[in-house]
Amino acid sequence: MDDEAISIKLTRDQALVLSDWLYQVMFQSDDLAGIVRERAVWSPIYAISGTLDTALTEIFRPDYASRLEASKERLQTQMYGEANESTVPIEDDSATERGN
């Protein structure tokens, strides 16, 4: 078996949004088992989440929620063009909990 590490490069916006999503799924909703039924996949998910949490100082800042929303908007614009109401999810107050 080859144990050579693989590197994944993300922009800061991608990392912040992915980190928040993982946090919501793993710790807020407690629904990781419902989303990822294959338990072997949990190992890389936890590794990615831990790496992002140690690399992103933004998650500890008081303006975390506004930084997260700005990152989401930039990523949506990059993927879909100008932001439009149909691609923006309903505001979720749980994102503000992590930054506090």
C-alpha cells in the first residue's frame, strides 16, 4: 500500500467555506453518519477538518460570520457569475456561533 501524502490546494475562500460546512455537519448537526454512511471516509474528513481548523485564523475572529458570508459570495460569483437570489442559501445564524 502506498502511504505517500497527497496535497490539496484551496483558496482561502474555499478553505473557509469548506471548514464551516464541515463544522456544521460534524459538530452542529451531528449528522455526519447520515450524510457519509461509509465510516472509512470519516478518517479523511476529520483530517481535512483538523488541517483547516489549524490553518484558518479567521474562525477565531469576532467578524467570522461576515468574513464567511463574503467568502461564500465571492465563490458563488466565481462559479455562477453575478450573485443572484436563487443561488444564495437562506441566512443561517448558526455560522455566527463558531466565531464567538
